[in-house]
Amino acid sequence: MALVGQLSEFQLVNIIALLQVERKTGELTLQDEEQHTIRLYLKEGRVIHAEGSRASGHSAPTDGFELALEPFVWLGGKFHFEAYDIAIPNPNINQGNVVLVTEGRNRATAFREISQNVPSSNLVLKLVHQPASSMQSISLDFHEWRFLTMVDAERDLNTIAAMLDVTEQRVRAIANKMLKNGLVEKVDMRTRMYKLHAFTAEDNHPNDLAVIDDLGLDVMAHNDRELVANSQLEVLTSDEQRHERMRVAGYPNMADRVMLAPMMMAQLGVSNGDPLYVRLRDLRGET
């Protein structure tokens, strides 16, 4: 038996239910849109083991149950089940399917809330120095305490996730908890950036290069050419939902335009003339 499809069309809860009813034994491979892969191994319809890959820079959970829960919050991806006799000498999932699916649904519900409150891992936060007097005491784990020490009104959540060695989903969940409890607040990065307007460059323009006015580049770098050589241009869409960092070059008579490759325009979801917010990010000293 082979079962193949898209997770956007057939939810993981239903896939596990089907395999349980059919008492199938085999391997269920799940892959998200960023090629992160998790494999669930089933014995007579019960999920007994999980293995997975993680993007560079992040640690995969060592607990099979936690790893198996991750795909429940994926927004897309694909799945493939192949039926065959398996031999797992040391299964890492002891809980039954009911427990797994119930917790998976809870995680999915929580993730929907996080997606609304923390829509992007490009978000920058700052500490609230005088929390509301009505705020109740909260319990923080090790990663949550470290998160608070890293919030500095400059680092975005992607950077903090790498420093904590946790996933994007985990750092967004921590940020959501801190926002709900009034310990941090969002920073509007657009107020610290230069407003330019996007325009499409020639088809052979490198995708990782932004071209702006050379005088404007000097202003951003405070006439420090070494800074330009060791920086990337941080580009933020006007709705703060999309964010990229790329090489930068200055050309004369560009006015308020930033020239980007067609593919980069598509990645940012902007058209000719749309506003973008930019600033230089010094790579020196970044981990």
C-alpha cells in the first residue's frame, strides 16, 4: 500500500486515523515546504517511532513524541506512506495514537493563535521596563529566561532562535507568551529605516544583490566604506510581513529606487513602485 498526497488537502490527523483503522505497518514520511523531513513508523496502525531532519543551526527534539508532534502545525507540505514490515529495536514513542492526535490538535490550535500574534520570525521586540501592575506571576523555563536576556530592540526572532538553538516555531511561541504577559512589546522597525521604492532590474541581475543610490548608501553607512563592505542590506516590506537580507551596491542617480532581481521581487511580494524599508546590517560581530 502506498499513500501519497498534500498535507494542505489531507490533514495528518486523518492520515493517522486511516492507517490505524487499516492497522497498517510501515513508514509515513512527512516533508514541509522547506524540505524538513519527519518519518513516523507504524506497527499495526500505531505510531511507535519518529525520526527527523532539522535545518542547519537547530537541534531536533530527542524525544520521539515531541518530534512526531511537529508536523501537526505545518501549514503545508507533502506525505508518503509505504507499507512494509519494520523492525524498530528501541521505539521512542510509548504514548498511543489518541494521546498523540489529541496533543497534536492542541498544538495546532495554539499555533493558529501564535500565527495571529506573531505572524513573522522577523519581528523585533523590546522589553517592557514597567510591566502592568495587574500582571500575575508566570512560570518561565530555561529557554524563556534566556529569550528575555536576548531581547534588545535590535535582534529579530530569527537571530534569537539561532542563538537559543531552537526552531522558528518555538521562538515564536515564546514571543507570543511574552507578549500576552506584557513582558515585551513589538518594535516598529520601519521608523529606524529608510523608505525606498522597489523596481525590477534586468533578468540577469543577481538575486542576492540590491542596488540603491550611491549617495543614499553613503548616508546609511555614514561615509564608512568599510561598513558597506562588511554589511548586508536589510529589506522589509511595508506590512512588515516579508524580510530579506542581501548584498548591496551603490549606483548614481537612483533617487529613491531600489533595484531588485525579478525573483527577489516575487519573494518579497512587491511590484514596481511599492514601498520598501531598508537599512544596513553590520555583519561584523554577528554570530
